[in-house]
Amino acid sequence: MQFDTLILGAGAAGMMCAARAAGRTLVIDHAKAPGEKIRISGGGRCNFTNIHTEPANFLSGNPHFCKSALGRYSPWDFVALVDAHNIAWHEKTLGQLFCDVTAKDIITMLRAEMTRAGSELWLRTEIGEISHDGSAFRVTLSREGRTQDITARNLVLATGGKSIPKMGATGIAYDIARRFGLKVTPTRAGLVPFTFPEGRFAALSGTALPVRAAAGGATFDEAMLFTHRGLSGPAMLQISSYWSEGTPIALDLDPEGRLYETLRAQRTASGRHKLTTELARHLPARLVAALPEQLGMPLEGNLADQNDARLATLCAALRDWQLTPGGTEGYRTAEVTLGGIDTDGIASKTMEARSQPGLYAIGEALDVTGWLGGYNFQWAWASGVAAGQAISARLGAPRPSSSW
């Protein structure tokens, strides 16, 4: 069978590319349904973009690579598409946009756009041999108990990274990229919880509080959650992408920096109360109870017993709690994969490989990783559109009509 374009992966980037690519396009995926990561994202409501998206929100060996695609397809461009399909949405904190009802609305929208563009979708399809004969890609696919040979002028790698292997994630995009002369940077789990020696935070499991987390030159002010295995929550997921194994993370439990003066004022008004009682007005009680062991610092006596020096020492410890994780939970729970196909081998405007005309890489398969909060979806949309438009131009055809 002959197609103009074969897209490997029916995730966010792959479906978006299929909606914008002219010609006869086939999208394949090994899953039983398209957009599985979209479906489970954002607690089932899909944090589909972030209105504050800019290149600084992304990690890459080449921090300039993402600028072209993000500059040409903005969060508001995707919002216009969402609005055209009458999908209700709302903004949460820090510019994060979510569906009001269900993430499935985004999948339905993308499927409708693919249909409008004339793209076909094959599910439960496995990839076999891939080669290039000088004019087209030849790919062997296994589907419904039989194999089929496909030829396509364009091949798009949109299979994502290694995160959440229970959903079928593999490193196949990296293997194919290497086959055609592209380099792949080292990969590791990103946006992932930290693990600590067993039992370290067992008594605190379920406790959450706002913190400032710092590691690898980055700082995030968001919530942290203690778990049976270690530390999670937005602040920990964010800083995990910057953390290096064996190094500490610095936690500020008083990110607004008001605790010292507040405790001094409370000492005047409530000096006869226990220090722990007054401290629990600002920090979770279970955390306060655990602080002597965690910080190696006694919290004895009444607040009136604490002079300025003792309060200053306590607050300084709370503002610079150094913790060295044993590791992370890895790809099993990671939301993204750091690293990937080296962007030095990819044209930033078109997403086309420099070493092999007609080969494109988009989304998480590339060495471009966004922060938590809708940024990775915006990269999927923007890189998918860039590749789709480039494919249309390569075929000498106008891009498909669309709802936006």
C-alpha cells in the first residue's frame, strides 16, 4: 500500500501532525485506542496547554531549538481550535488550561481534524522492518494477524519516549532515528517523584505543604507531598528534571520568608504555648512532630523559652532543608522522558532530519522536555503542526482545511 506520509504514534503530536499534513496519510499505533496519554492526563481533564509558554519552560541540549515551532503555533492557536469544537475549558493556577468535562474531548477533536484532513488510523498495529530505497520509506506492519508492506514518501517519528511503560512506551523512536544516522542524547525519567530510604517519611505520608524547591540551578515554588516512598507533588516533579543523582535538593518550608518575624510576634502574645503548638499554626502538625528527627534539632519548651538566636537557627534550618534522594521512581511513573533524538540533526522549522529527507521527529521523541503544567502538550501541538506544514510543502500541496 502506498501513502504520502506514515506517522508512527497516535498520541498528541502524531494526531496533530496528521491533522495538518496534506496528501494520503496513515497514522499507526500499537494501542487499542488513540491518545491514551491525553486520556489520563490532568486527572482525566487534560491540561492541554499553558498560556505562559515560552522557550524558557523547556529543557534541551539546544535551548534555542524549540523557539521556531513555539513561536509559530501559540497556546492561543490551540485554544482557538478547542473553541471551534465547542469544548469548554477553564484556567487553573499558573496559566494551566484544562477541559471542563473530560480529556476525551481533546481526543475526539483531534480525531475529527484527522478525518477532515483525510488521514487514516490503524490501531493494534506493530512496526517491523523499516528501510529507505532512495525514493520512499518501506515499512512492514503487523495488523490483525497479517503483515502488510507500506511505502511512504514521508515518515514521522511520533512514538514519544520511555515514560509509563505499562501503557506501551518504548524507545523505538530512538532506534529508528539511529538507523537513519541521527544521534540520541542520554535519556532519563523527568517530572517524576523522588524516592528515599524505606520508612524515611512513612509517618508523614499524605502530608502536603507549599515549598520552594531548588536543584541544578532551578527553583520552583509549588506544593510538595510526602509519600510512603519519598517526595512528590508539583514542586518535586518540576525539580526532578533538573536534579542530578547523588546531589541534594534544597527545600524552603517558609517560601514567603515571614516565619521568623511571625514567631517573634507570637512569642509576645502566646509565649506560654509550646513551641510546637505555635509552629503548627504555620506548618502541618504531623510535619512539626517529625521535625526534631528529620532536622536533628530539638523543639522543646514554650515559645517564650526561645530567644531570637534559637528562633533564627530554627527558621534557617526550615528554609534550607538539604535532602539527598536515593533516586526517583523512574519511567514507571514519570510524566516525560528527558533527552531523546538530538536536535542538532533536526531542522527546527520543519522537524525534518538533516541526514534523511522525508524523515521527521516530533513531540517527546525529541530532546525537548517541558515543565509540568501543559507545556509538553503545547510542544506536541507546535512540533506536530510544524512537521505537518512542512510535509504539505514538500508534497507541493496546500494544507488540509481545518476548524481553525
